[in-house]
Amino acid sequence: MPDPTLSPQDESRENRIRRLIYRSSYTGTKETDKLLGAFAREQLAGFDDAELTCYEDLLDFGDPVIWSWISLQSPEPANIDNPALTRLMAWCRDRS
């Protein structure tokens, strides 16, 4: 279990990416696990620290909400300015 007193700034970049890949791969539903896990494995190494924070914020929305956006069941929220969401949506479009 991660140390709750360890802030993201204290965590190494490599460990942060590993944690986010793990979190992306075990969201709750198989479909989202596969999609977010693949995205994280392919893309997160190219994210800067600010983008990693945005991606982490995106994961906080939860599996059902993220799935509704990437499956186009719900429109992308206009009031959310999150570059990680923009990259995820573009990555999903490129794969279809």
C-alpha cells in the first residue's frame, strides 16, 4: 500500500507512471480497463508532470463517467479543460 504521507511531488516519475498505469488497468469494468490501460501504457511516458496530474484528475471522475465520454454515450464536458482528456479522446478516435 502506498505511503499516504507521500505527496505526488515526492514520488519518482517512474513510480508515478507505474501507479497510473495500474490504476488505469483496474478501473472497475473490463472495457474501460482495457482501453485506459492500453492508453496509459502507450502514452503516459510522453506526458510531462502537469499532464500526468491532469490524467490523475481525469481518473478521479470514475469509470462510468469516463466510459460514457470515450464511448460517446455522453458528450465531452465543455466546462472541463483537461489536456489528458483531449489526448485520450484523440487516441480513441485514432483507434476506431
